[in-house]
Amino acid sequence: MAIGSTTLAPDLSNWDPNNEETWDSRLAWRTLWITTYSMILAFCTWYIVSTVAPQLNKVGFHLTKEQLYWMVAMPGLAAGIFRLIWMFLPPVLGTRKLITLSSLLLLIPMGGWTLAVRDQTTPYSTLLLLAFACGIGGGIFSGYMPSTGYFFPKSKAGTALGIQAGVGNFGMSIIQILGPWVMGFGLFGTAFLTPQQAAGHPIWLHNVGLVLIPWTLLAVVLAWLFLKDVPIKANFRQQIDIFGNRNTWFMMLIYLMTFGTFSGFAAQFVLLINNTYGITSRFVPASGDVKGLVAGATYAFLPPMIASAVRVLWGPLCDRFGGAIWTFVSGVGMTVSIFVAASFLNPTSPDQYKGFLWAMFAMFFFAGIGNAGTFKQMPMIMGPRQAGGAIGFTAAIAAFGPFIVGVALANIDNLAFFIGCGIYFVFCTVLTWVFYARPKAPFPG
């Protein structure tokens, strides 16, 4: 009898998602939705800093442009480090404990930022530490994705992982939309927390972290009550065999192009716009009149929304046509887009920002395609456990994207950095074609 025929305590001892007789589709999809819900909150947490940072000087902090770039970059550094840890946890802890404990850890940066922004004397070192803690939200991705991948057959891997990663990535947009909204009023039951003052007007900046806490507690309860473990176990030593597979390294480079670029530029998008075309750009007159200039926060939610939606939509297409060809299409599109965007980095008029925006939006669109394509490829070219480990590792390295982009924008000429990105995209696109996408490629997927 198929496991799916019972609703009580399924026997997972012979779990094989590629065998209809041992695959419980109900359990698989329930696992996907609960872990995806938790991942949405995780990505909200990862991008708390990019939402809060542009407002800090308005409420009495005194931070330089470089300090803000570094602060927004810090969650990316932390996420990469945390992902290198979380990638080993699925076959050690099992899905139930992994998702429950990870959700609990998200409460640390949420509570920390709730308190920190209420005190303008909070040291910069403390703000950096809290920014680092937000990287927990990005780090758990490398545990969630492999864990969920254990539950689905290869034929549905692209769709399932595309849904989880894409919908989870929406957390980046949600916090960019929700954050500015909840700053405008005292949350129900917490009106006793006095607001901060920005240009003589009240602003509840602490709500950005506070609003996520009850939803995260719900994620903890759901994970503990309704998730199960599948019998895929391996210790640390057994898992490092992925590093002997050259596909692990090739896919790492390619995913750094797609997700690393997407997450990096999405995190820094507000500051990049403000410093190139907006309120801190060369176009602000001596009088300080910013009328008619761009406010980067207006567009903050769009990059992650674009890439996340595309990632979800392209999952089924990757299942149908293969992931490699779409990863190749992504590389071509990202290369063209980044070079076009680079041509607008030294503007002579604020009107040029429309060209810059459309080029960047195109790059995020193609990055979403590549994110879906790469995660379809890995389960096709590796076994289940190795694919899970490779997904975790490639995601870990790509999570350094916000840190790399932030440090580069703070220390390197922006035009030179964009051109460097374009050259790297060309390399990764050629790599994809030679090994994965061309006819008779050695590793089609």
C-alpha cells in the first residue's frame, strides 16, 4: 500500500520519493508549505537592515555613507558563514528539529533591532553585531532547501524547489513593503512604546523587527507539530564528498552569478539609487532641495519581487525543458543587462535613472530564471544526498553576494565594479554552455 493512502503516522523507513509506492505526496507538500512559510520570515529577517538603515540618520543616528554600506553588507557576510554550517545540518538533525530551531533563532535579530533603534546612543559596533545576526535569516536557506529536496522526486524537484526558494525570497520584498508601512503607527498592544522623531514627525522604526515576532512563533509551533524526518542520515565526514565532484564547484560559480548578484544588488538597491540619482547624489543643489529627485526606497521591494516571482514561474518550465538551457538564457540576459546598467552610472541628468532602473530590473528578471535553472540542474546531475549538499554549499557561497556587492560599492568605482560583474557573467555563461546546456554536453540537466 502506498504511504499516501494513510493519514496517520506514515512509515518513512523505506522512503524513496522516486517510487510511487513509498512516496507520500501529502507529507511532501505539507513539508514544503511549512518550511516555505518559515523561509519567508527568514528572508524578512535577512533584509531588516536594508529596510532600517536608510532611516537611522533621520531618527538621530550619525552614520556615514560608508558605515551604512558596511552595515547593509554585514547580513550577507553572516548569511554565507551560517550557510556553510546549515548545509551540513539536514542529514544530522532531520527536518523537524532543523526548521523548529532555525525559526527560534530568528527571534534574536528581530528582538535586537526592536530595542536598538529606540536608542540613538546605540554603538555602531552593536548595530554591526545585530546586522550580522540578521544573517541567520539568510543562512538557514542552505538547510531548508536540501531538506525539502529529500521529499520530492526528480520530476517535481524544479517545481518544488522553485516554489520554496521563490516564495521564500518574497520575504525580501515583504519587509521592504511592510517595514515602511508599520513605521507609521503604533502596533496593536504596543502603543506604549514611544515613537522616534524624524524631522519633527513620529516614526515607529522599532516596528520593523517587532511585527515579525508573533508570526515567527507560529512557524515554530507548526514545524514542531507537523513536520517529519525522512531517513537520509550522514555525518560531517561523509558529506564532504561533494567537494570531490567538479560539478559542485562549477555550479557554485554559476549560482554566485545568479543568486549572489540578485541578493547583493537587491540589498544595496536603495543606497545605490540614492547615491547615483537621489537624495545623496550629485544632483542635490546647495540649497538641499531634493524635489523631483528619486527616493530609492520607492523601488526597494521590486528587485526581490521580480526575481522571486520569476523563480517560482520558471520551476515548472525547468522541469519540462531542463534547467541548463534556462541557466544559459539567464547568463546571456544578465550579461547584456549589467553592461547596459553600467552605461547609466555616471549620469548627466536625473532623467537617465529610468534607463538605469529598466536595465537593473531586466538583470533581476534573468537572475530569477537562473536561480530556478541551477536548482533544477543539481538534483539531475547528482544523487539525492550529494545534490542536497551541493545545493547547500552553492547557496552558502552565493549568500556572500550582499557582502561582496556592499564592500565593492563602498570601496571600488561603481562603473569598474559593474564591468567586472559583466566579465564574470560572460565566464559563467560560457561554462554553462560547455558543460551543461549544449547538445551532447557532459552533464545535461
